[in-house]
Amino acid sequence: MIALSFEPQPVVQDLYDLANAEGELLSVAAKMRLGIDEERDEDGFTDNEYVLTDIAYQLAQALVFGRFTHSASEPLLHDVLALGEKVNREAWAHYFYTGNADAKCSLALEAIGYL
């Protein structure tokens, strides 16, 4: 799994993190095609779905907090977002939306001095 920092980073770090996310998503897509890690747990999720949704959630939060603002990272960012949708549109959309909403809530709470 990836672990994104939400603070702005140098463009090289942005590209590294996006390439890592892309690699994880490609791995998930390949495992899904081959039926690897597709057993559902007690919550009804597969290991592949956990990886995909974690990436969606973290990317959404990172974008709200100002990561990936360099123009050089834009094409790769769009590729990663499109790949996530392609792998599992419903799960990607839900967790991307949730990550976005949670990050905006955190910013609002911080603005009023709650955090």
C-alpha cells in the first residue's frame, strides 16, 4: 500500500508517488484478471479492493490538501485517476468522493480552530 504525504512536495516526489500509485493499480488490475486475492473477507471486500480504495481515498485527500500542483505531474495524475476508474469505477468513485469530503471537513474544522 502507498502512504501519501499531504503537504506539497518537490515535483520529483510527486512523480515518484504517482508512479507508485499507478504501479499498485496495475498490480491490482492484473491480480483481478487472474483471480488472485479475490476472496471476500467478513466485511465483503477483497484485498484488491482494499488497495484500490486506499489509493482513491489518499489521492483525493492529497489533492484537497494541495499535492500534485506541478504542471509536470498533471499528465501522470490524470492517467492514475483514469486507471483507478477503469479498474473498479464504483469503488473508486465512492472512496475518492469520501476522501475528498473528509479532507474538506478537516480543512473546515481547522479553519474554525477545532483541529
